[in-house]
Amino acid sequence: MIEPGLFPVDAGTAEITRDPFSEGAWLLTLNGAESSQLNPDTPLQLGFEYMRWMAAVMMHRWEPDAGLRILHLGGAGCTLARWAAAWYPGARQTAVELDAGLAGLARERFALPRAPQLRIRVGEAGEVLAGAHPGSRDVVIRDVFAGASREDQATPGHLLGVEAARAAARVVGDGIYLVNHGGGPDLTAARREAATLREVFSTVAALADPQMLKGRRRGNIVFAASNGPLTAGGSTRRDGLVRHLLSDPLPTRLVEPVDGFAAGSRPFGEPLPVIRLETPSSRVNEDCGGTDRRPS
């Protein structure tokens, strides 16, 4: 059972509180920044709009009986992984979380699916992405933010570059790379992110509410990138995705292609980190939530 409280983690302090706006739901914050929302009784309920948009993309590409292989770069409370385990019961997932204390807290407190449905690996997302086998995943989800306070939360630069996009493309094959871009009204970084993905993927779509796309508020843009089809079933299924997004509690626009949005923007160029030969691979113990470290 989830209980409220303050918990020390490697990066600072995590707090679990009841969500005042959603009955039965809980919020996980890290150093004051909202990190995850989940409802233990209804895993298909997603309170964060960007997660609903990511879920919609997957739902319109794969049927519920698909045995998806999903890599989550950024774990936190593993809300989207819980959703995927419920919608795609045959899915096999790995969530990568840098903060071992946070990973252990999520495993201990949030009644997460057990292996092989969900494994939690303590590690650096860029290193894991760089070392992943070609074609080993159907979906890679990047939802990584770091910072000592709510105000300075940002995605590390090495996960933004063309090299990271190429690594993601290699890992997913003709699957989908889903990116959560968070930022303010200045859309310069979002346009550069779109330009970066266009360098690598044949199809890149942006999903966001119109006010965000016009640079009028702070929020999230989801980029869905693929070297295969964005949706299954041709234009009919794509139209279904468009209707799905428009019916969201925060009506959402699908922009595809993103050529106009990215026009004139320079791709990000920071490289991925070099994989260390002796890097330890850590998985949060499935029984007690501790950390099981073993050589990779």
C-alpha cells in the first residue's frame, strides 16, 4: 500500500503525496519537481498528458496482444511501464534509472509489475542506449530529466544529439522512438530536437496542444520518430490517432511531418558517453527492492 512521506534518494529528496485532483492517485516529486503520478488500482489511468499521448501512439501502432519489447530511458515511478504492462500483458520492459535510491523506492512502494514484465536497471541512460543490441526493442521511450531543483530540470545534452538519435534508431529498427521534450515558451530547443530526429528518422511527428506549439506556455511536446510506419493500417489508423488525440482532456495536435516546425534549426551535436568496459549493471532486486549489482 502506498503511503505518503519524504524519502532520501541519491539525487536529493523524493516525496510521495496524494494527488488532490485525482481520487485514488498519488504524486511522486523529486526535489520539488513532479516526476510521476499513478493510481495503483487503475494502471490504465494516466494523469500526465504527455504519457497519454505516448500511449495513444503505441495503441494505434500495435494491438494489445503484441509482445512488445520496451526500453524506458528514465524510470522514476514507472507509471508508463505500469500502463504498458496492463494494456500489453505480453510486453517485456526494462526501465533505466540513474538514481538507485529512487529506483528502490519505486519498486518497494508502487507495486510495480515483476520481472519479466518489468525489470529496473540502475544505470546511465546514454550508456545503456549506446550499448543496446540492434533491433532489440520495439519501443524506446526517453523521459529523462535531471537537476537539483524544479527550476533547473532538463534533459542531459548527450541524450539530445544526433548520436543518441542514431543509437535509438539502431535499437528500434522499424519500431518507434518516443521522446518527452519539456520546456518553456521559447521553442528553440524543441525545434532543434525536431531537426535532430529528422537527421535520422524517415518519419517524425510532434504531439502537443496548440498553445504549446505556438510558444504561449510551458509544457511538453512528444516527438514520435520511426523508420517504419507511425501507425498500423494506413491512413484510416492515422485518422484514428488524430481523433484520439483531439478527444484527450487536453486536446492535442499531431504535426507530421515536422519540416516546417524544424525549418532553419540546427541539430544537437553532443555525443553519447563512451561505454566503460567495467561498467556495473544494476538491477533492483525483484523481491525486496534492494539493489543487485553484478558485472555486465
